[in-house]
Amino acid sequence: MVIRRIHVRYHLKIDPAKREVAERVLGFHADYCPVARTIRDCVAITTSLEMEDS
């Protein structure tokens, strides 16, 4: 078995005032994640974000 891609789905309960921040962070968090940085050259990583008001 060979892993070629990983999709990470985040589910957050969040203050509606902080939604924009969460969306912005999602765009660059993989650049600072040690695991993502280790495997990014051989495994495609995608993310999605689902938010609900807290």
C-alpha cells in the first residue's frame, strides 16, 4: 500500500467574529506543521474547514 494523498477535515466550534482568522490560518498552517513538511514532497495534502458558531 502506498499513500499518495491525505485530506484533513477540520470541524471547529468558533466565535463568529474569528471565522476570518480561522480561514486565513488554514491557508498556511501546513507550512509550519512538522508532519506536513516532512511528507509534502511525496504525498498530496489537502484541507477543508467546517465551522459552527460556538
